[in-house]
Amino acid sequence: MGTRYRLQREPDSALKYYNRALELYRGIGDERGEGEVLGGIGAVYFNPEDFEKALDYYQEALRKRTGVDDRQLTGSTYNGIGSVY
């Protein structure tokens, strides 16, 4: 749901669902899921040009994604970080 709202340019609704998902993933210890959600949150903050906040979330996503050896999403996260700069 968070991604859907992000793509529809409804950042408040997107963040509401992303944060709910993040709590659930953290509650069950799913670092891959955390990384995916954190990347989505970074993308939400990237769109309104809040680059500092976007970078914070992308970097946290990168730590999670490299920690679970998710190479595809790690590459996607580096792309997001590069876009910030």
C-alpha cells in the first residue's frame, strides 16, 4: 500500500503504510523486509526533494540489504543514494 500511495504522489498516506509495515517487519526480525520498506521511505522523501532525509533512509536500507546479502536491492539502493547526490 505504501508503494501505491507513493506512486500516486500521496506521501502522507505512503508514510503511514510504510511505517506500519516497518513496525511489523521489525517485530518479526525480518531484515530483508525492513530494507525494502526503508528504501520505499527514502523514495518518499526523495520526491519532495528532502534529500537529507531520503539519504538517511537509503543508508539505513543499504545496511539492512547488505546484511542479508540482497544484491539486487543493494544495487537499487546505491542507485537511490547516487540520485541524491
